[in-house]
Amino acid sequence: MADEAQQAPPGRQRIDKWLFFARIVKSRSLAQKLVQAGNVSLNDAKVARASAEVTAGDRLVVSLERRDVHLIVRAPGARRGPFAEASQLYDDVSPPPEERRRLSAFEQAQRVPGAGRPTKKERRAIDRLTGED
């Protein structure tokens, strides 16, 4: 552990390690795969190596499965702690998610003709057509 502190200059940290400590991903290996897949941008440039370093003030854009997260790095992490501790490592400046159109109960109950399973009336019409009574 003392070797790690000597290797990295103060205030700098590997991007995969930072993503793990900040609780953006569940494991460091998933963070490495995310970076190698090209889903992480550091200061508007795609990051290809998990060994790239982040410092305070860097802008990160992480493309996750369901949304893009825009972060500003506040500090390097020392460990993977609880959420309250991890949230101190960054400022989330993500745009608000698109609001889904809310459907009323009546609109939800409507069925487009021909969609899904046939109704009892449609099934009887099919039986009459095919001659199955």
C-alpha cells in the first residue's frame, strides 16, 4: 500500500480506480472494461486506457447502460467507502433525465387493434373463418 502512494503523484489517480472508489461501477474490472469499450470521456476526449489518470477539476462523461453521467472530479479517492463518502469525490452535473410521457389509466387500458393476443370476439371470428366450431 505504501508503494501505491509513492507511485502516483499526489492528487492523481487511475481512472478505473477512481470510478470504483466513487461508486460509479461495482468493481474495478467493470471500470476497466467500461474504459476500454470507449464509454468514458475525460475532458472531452475518449479514454482508451484504464491507466489514464484523473485529477481534481477534470470533467468525466461516463456512458452507462441507461444514461450518461457527467461528473466533475473533486478529489482522488482513498478507499471504496459508503455512498456519503463516495459522493464527496465528485459533482454530478448530468442533465435531468428526459421526462417520460405519463399516460392516464384510460390511455393505458386502450389496446391497438391487432396488437397482442386476440380478444374473445376476434378468436370466435377466426374460428368461423377457419371452420373450427
